[in-house]
Amino acid sequence: MKRNMGGTRRAVLGSLGALPMSLLGVRSEAQSRQLELLSYSLGATPTRVFASKVAEGSAGMIQVSVETTMSMPHQRMSAASALAHYCTLDFANTEPVLGLSTLPMLTADFDEAETLLRIARPYYNRALARHGQILLATEPSRPTALWSNIPIRLISDFKGVPFAYSTPLAARMGGEITFVRLGAQHGSYSDAEVVLSDGYAGNKFAQEFSYFTEIFFAAPLAFLTASREVFDSLTEVQRHVLVAAGRDTELALWKLGKEFLALDQQDIAARGVKVTGEPPADVLAALRTAAEPEIQRWAQAMGADGATILAEYRRAIGRD
């Protein structure tokens, strides 16, 4: 029987709005507020979930309207947006810490990505404070994975193989150089036998590739932030509503990310692609070694904070 994966996805998404907030909505005597949330990133789920939780937690006294817009310089975002949703990598040039979640082969699964977030959150908060923003919630993207016309079982499987990335985002994460160090050859997308894919593109890639390998190359973060000026203008109750809505939205989005990872693999397999799962340990080790120069380049850009974050994170996951 054919599985309705699209229906399953919609059911999971629909359940998010029903997740309870820890803060019960209490109608205050303060004047109601209308806050605009500008999304500088594709994807309606995070902003919709957050807006729903704010309305619920404030008993309708705070309404969040959502609009998608073009990106702008980070230092201007707080003035332009009461609330903002954006991909952190877009601003890593001005704040290197915002590129942390995109470093290649640093995390192996969502649990490790959450550990990295816990350690890095104080550094994120300080960086955002320099731009007049408060971090309300984080959203993990689908982990970057490999599509190929050959099974990835040995390190030598990369030798001489045409390699490409699916989007400019994958390229900016250091994807190409990592695989070139293992012997892969840069190629155009049309000629590639191995492609590094960020996001989900099962419909397209299933027609072009025979194998799918989940390597958790990186799971880039998006942030949902509030303007410090706007936040400070709210009442204490209203501020509490935003913070609680952000916390509950973040929990829902990370839960959704883990659930969709399994759904993606089921969907890909249903399309006739061989889902090979995680490659052998020696292949993963070789990928981590090849990715380390990119990680150290980031650490150098960060200075002492970079070394501290990496050391604390690797100690926490037992991979010093």
C-alpha cells in the first residue's frame, strides 16, 4: 500500500499548533499590541507556530503578523523588525559565531546539535545584543546529506568522483573542499555522481540518484529574534508571553526536525532510492578529519571564544 507521506507531514505540522504553552494565557488590562514579524528566510512553519503561541499565551492581547521580505544588513534589522526570522549563516561575516551551526561534520545528530546550541547560546546572545536583538527561538534545518549514484562504503569511493553541491548554502558550509580533500573532483551539478544536499529535495534527487546517505554534515540554524527596543517597550506580562512562546516554539521545532528526519528517509526509500543510513565509522572519521581545517578557520576568526566553545562542546559529547 502506498504511504501518504505528504499527509503524514501535514498531520505533524498541524499538531504543532496544538502543543501547550507552559504559560497560561491571562488577559491583562494593558493595551493590546500588534507586532510585525519579518521573515528573511523561506519556510512558514516557525513563524506560524510562534504567532499561534503568542496569541494563545496572551489570550489574544498580542497579535503577530508575518511578512516575508528581502534580507537586509544585520545592524539595521532590529530597527526594521519588531520580530525577525532569518538564517544565521547570512550574517556570519559580521558575527562569526553565527556560522557555528554550519561547520562541517561538527555534530553527528540532533542530540549533539542541541548540546552545541546549549553551549553556544550565551555567545549567540552577546552577538545579537550588539545588534539590538534578543534571541527567542532557534530552528534547525534538515541535516545536509549525500545523494549519489554509487554506494558510499569506503573512503576510496570518493576518489576521482565528480562532486557538486546542490545550493550555494551547501557550498558556503565548506562542503566542496571537505570532499575534495578526500579525492573527489569538483564537477558541475549535471555531471556530479555525488551531491551534497541541504534541505529536502526528494522529488528531484530521487529521479537522478540511486543512493542516499545520511551523514549529518551540518544542520544550519535559523533564529527568531525580537528587537530589544520593542521588547523593552512591552509590559512585563507581554515580555513573559514572548519569551514563553519562543521557548515552546523552539521545543516544537527541534521535535519536528527529528520527526521529519525519519519521514524523509521513508519518503526517499518509497521513491526507489536506496537509503544506506550512516556510513561506516572510518568514513565518518575521514570526513571529520577533512572538515577540521574549516572548523579551525572558524575558531581562529572567533579568537579565544572559538577555542572555548569547541573544547567545551567536544568534552560534553566525549569527542575531544
